[in-house]
Amino acid sequence: MARKRVHEIAKEQGVSSKDLLARLQAAGIDAKAAASSVDEAAALQALQADGAAPDGKASGDGAPATPPAQAAPPPTPPAGGEAAADQASEGPPQRSAPRPQRPTRDSLAGERAPGAAAGRRRVVIDSQASRRQEGRGPATQQPPRRQRRGRRRRGTYQEPLPQDPSVATAVDVIRINSGSTVKEAAESLGVPVPDVIKKLMSLGEMATLTQTLSDEAIGVLAEEFRKEIEIVHAADDVEAEPVFEDADEDLVDRPPVVTIMGHVDHGKTSLLDAIRETEVVAGEAGGITQHIGAYQVHRGDKVVTFLDTPGHEAFTAMRARGASVTDIAVIVVAADDGVKPQTDEAIDHARAADVPIVVAVNKIDKEGARPEVVRSEMAQRGLNPAEWGGDTEFVDVSAKTKQGLDELLETINVVAELEELRANPDTAASGAVVESRLDPGRGPVVTILVQRGTLHVGDPLVAGGHWGKVRAMQDFMGEKVKAAGPGMPVEILGFDGVPEAGEHVRVVDNDRHARQQATERAQRLKTEAIARRSGMKISLEDVFKRAQEGEVQSINLVLKADVAGSLEALEDEIAKLPQQEVAVNVIHRGVGGISESDVMLASASEGIVLGFNVRPIGDARAVAEREGVEIRTYNVIYKALEDLRAAMEGMLEPEEVEESLGEVEVRQLFKASRVGTIAGSVVTEGKVTPGAKVRLVRDGTVVYDGVIASLRRFQDDVREVTAGQECGIVLRDFQDVKEGDRLEVYATRKVERELA
């Protein structure tokens, strides 16, 4: 069998980890803690040798297991009879973690099946129920049991017996926040804090009362204490995005939110630019949209809100976020290029968001455009055109000539009408952060898409771990507005920081409430980050150890970007780089200009500062020159990745490559008193030089690998012997040369390596 941890085997066999450890040590098996790995077969053998029952429970002090027929006690034993004897045989009572909704004798009446397991459990439960009934009357009329005051006997935690399948019991799932401290985890599990600390010590983890535990550590503790838990993260908290139920009479039609998706260079931004009649492409570095923008388009009495998501694969996560707040996905496919990998990604994101899809076949004005081929390729992916009898709308458009744009907007409005998009405008506003950035003159600037209610100037807001009060509000054209209804994107000022793109935003009662909620959530996010770092402790230590041994090196980075979406995309791409031999550690990430504190952090960690669409502010550059910190800034993400990859490759140890120089066949042997064995040889291929590395092969086996000590031709030392010539060769520190041996002459050189 394979090797397993002690606590895993104990859980499978229904015994406590402490009991199993004692048996393993008694059997001479080296197991110091519950986290120790042992051979599963040896562990099972130790359990059986020590008198374990077939179901994994110990049958006593080394006595054989009691047969099932003999183990069943009388139906209703007296309080001090067999139950007391049973407890006495098991030793002094152990204090265990309280169980929620502990069953009593009355609640289990009629639910037990006959048999040894049910009978044994009935003894324990009935004895407790009988003791309660002696002093307090019927179990159903008992008041809550008070804890006894004074000195309590402390004992190690004893795990409860495995539940019998015939006994129906309700198991409550305990919700524990990610990043909980030892004290908080103990309170949630219902286990005394000393027992939790002891358990962590037995697992090889020294922890204090206020130390943050990783998710893995909490999971191991739950297994050890036999608790069903659910770890709750701040991002998964249902309170972050509440579900509203509005009356039909309160709902009004709202503008559809449309996401433009597709492959890079298929004309997404150009198409949106043509619709909005503004120039956006010229301002984007590299012709690629670097962040999500939100715009509105008016056609008659209809309004459509567009989210311009980038099509480059580096921003896959941002595209997914765009699809999560959208109502309709418009997938742009170039008529002359067809379906590409990022087109498939866009389809997957739209389907994951469960939104209707409209396909815009762009560039139909170009020579070689084949819109029918595009329809066929999309049909193969399950998007059958409506004109072919399918349910997906296809529109032929040209961003250059503006052909088909009105038809596209009309199609979007028709799909929106079928979706019956409505919202309640007369309530507290809520929505999502589309984008956020730090403006040097105005502070945090946050683009919000209002999804419900109406947002007013002066409203207190909460977005994740940040809060604020709407000081000013602008629409997508830069015009100041005082109110924003459902489906409207607005840019607001007044947040205390830069919230993450995609965060849920909501209006709260007052500033104090907003500050309190944001502080609580920020604290949760902080503790979760600490928990993630503590969970990575082992792997980071391994990386550091390997770096000391020369196996791996690391690059420490301080990342700064203009917007949160670009920062996330850059971090995702860095994580994709192969880091088996050179690790990239992002020690700090943030939105806004490069500050002095960023430079000092990079100096302390011997790292570099990498900025995306940002520049040093204040005295940051002067501090960088004084501290010897390199600052690199970029406006195209792939240039940054190329330079980072080059730096990583420069840190790789050069690879030693072998190059064959020649081959020699030994024809005759000569003996010299001062020299030793001289191999009279013929060079059959290449050339031979003195001092060259040589490998002696005999019958296909390498018997010597060394250096040519001497090379002569006739009586003279020579510097080179070429193919077809005879020579005499003496090998360094090797005399056992035989006729017929083959010598392989080679050289080694170091070449620069590339990342995989």
C-alpha cells in the first residue's frame, strides 16, 4: 500500500490520531506526529495486532473483539448498571468537543436497528440521559445544561465514535471565515483553545492565540476534530451581492448592457468607435484596448450601454468580469480571418454568464471577406444563424464604412426586448465597479455601472474594503450629472481608495455605516491575504532553500499600474511564466504612480519596480538612483513580459553542451618505463588534440572518461592529428588500454538557456 499520514489512516479506521500514534510507536514504527507519513499496510497491521475491531475501533486492553451477538446490551439499562461498567472499562471520561443537537434516548427511540453498533451507542446515550433524568426529570423538559464552575479535569481530546448508519443524525456544517485566528477557529469548531493549540503542536505547527491560520490548516483541524466545515471567503460572501426582490409595479425598462468580445485585431474597438462616432483606437498603445470602458449610445428613444472589453488574451480575466455584468454579448469576428482561439474564449465566457449572443461579422468591405464561412464556423460551435433556422442573430457590419451599424443596434434592441430587462429605480443604488484608477489631481476615480436604484451626489457608498461619498459624478461624455439610473455608467469621485474592478457597490444609510462595513471587509481581506501567505510558507521556504543550493533564483517585483484591470492582467501573465528554476515574487501591487515607498520596498527586498502606464511621482526617481533600484515602465503589456522573460533567462545557469571532435581506434600498444602504456592509434574521424577530453569505449561500455595527457606523431609532440593519420596517445591516470578500444574525443561548452 501507499504511504499516508497518520491522521488520514486514523480517520478511515475510526480511531483517534493519538491512539493510532501510540499503537504505531508500540509496534516500533517511527511516527512522531499525526502529520507523519507511514506505510498504510504496516499501520493496519499494528491496529490488528493491538486488538482493533474489524471496524477500526479498539476492543479493549488487547482483548479480542466482542462478537456482535454478545455486544448488544439490554434495551433499557439502569443508570448505574451496564452503562457505568462500560464507562469504567473505557477509562476516565474524556472531555470532547460539544456536538450540535445532541440526540437523547427519546429522540432516538424506534430509530435504532438491532446489532452491536446500535446497542453500544444506546448504552452511552442512555446512561447520559438516565443521569439527566435522575436530577432533572424527563429529557424533553430539561433546561440548558450549565457549565460547572471551579476546577475541571483537563484531558486530551477524544474523538467521538463513528456514527452508526442505522442512526439518523443531523450534521451541522460549520462556516468559518478564511483567515481566522487560532482563537476564532476554536470558537467556531466548538473546541477549547488549548486543545486546538495542542493539536497544531502535534502536527508540527507552533501557533499562538492570535496567529492567522491558512485554509489548509483549518481543514486539517476540522478533520482531526471530526467537524464538517465550510470555509467562507470574502469574495464568496453572499452579503456582498444581495439578491433583491422588487414588486412588478416598481420595475421599469432599463438600457441593456452590451459587452463587445472577440479576437485581437478583429475590430472590436473600431466597431465601437464607429458606433459612438469618436476616436478611441488612436489613443490606445499598440492598437489594443488596455482597460474596460463604458459608454452609452442613443438611437431614437432607445439607449444601449456598451462595455468595451479588451480582446487580447492577456485580459481574459477582465473579459470574464465584463461578461458577468452584461445582458447581451456581441462577439466580433473578422470576415476575412474567421474564428480564432480568442473567439472561442469569448464564446465560453458568454455562455458561462448565461447571456444571449449576437455575432457581428466585421470587415465585410475587405477583399477576401467570407461571411458565410464565418457563419459555418460559428455553427460548428453551436451558434446557428437565425437565417439558417437557428437562434443566434448574425449581422454583417463594417467599422470602416459604417455598413450594418443601424441593423446591429436594432438587433441588440430586439434581443433586449425579449430579455425583458427591468429594474427598480426608486431605491438605494447598487451596481458594480467597471474600472478604477488613481488620478494624481483628483484622487481615486471609479467607474460604476448602476444596476439597480438611482445614485445621487452625496450618497455614501461601500465597494469591498473601500468606502466613500459621491462628491462628483460624470457620465461617459464627461458631463456632470446629479443622478444616475439603472444601466447607466458613471465616473465618480469620493472613495477613500481604489476598489478592485468587479467589486459590488451599494449605497448605505450613512457615512458611519459605510466606514464600518468597509473596515470590516478590509480586515477580512487582509487576514485572508495573510492566510494565503502562511499557506504558501512551505513552498516559499522550499524555493528559498533551492535558491541557496543554486537550483533556483528569484526576482522580486513591485507592480504598479494605472487601473486595477491592467494590474490584474499583468499579474496573471507573470504567473503563467515558467518558474521552476527562476521564481518571480510579486511583493507588492498597487494602482497609481510609483512612489518613494514603492522604491524603498524594492530596495529592502533587492527587487525592481515595474510600472504599467504609470510614472514615478515626487522624489521616487531620485530615491531610486540613490538606492540603486531599477524602475522600468511600459505601455504595452507584452513588452514588459518579454523583458521579464529575458531577465529570467539571464539568471539561468548556462547549459553544458557536448561537441564531438573525433574518433580514434587503438591498433597497437607500446610500453614505456616513464610514460606507461602508449596507444598506437589511427584517427578514423575528425581530429585529436592534446588536453582534449576523451572517452574510452570497450564493447559498447565506457570504461574511462578523462583527458589526453600526451599526443605524439612518430617521436614528436604534435598539436593536432587529423583523420587518416596515425599517432600515439597516452591517457591521464589510466593504463588499462587494450587493442580494439575506441576513443571518443569531445569538448564541452556552455550555452545560454531559454525558459521552457
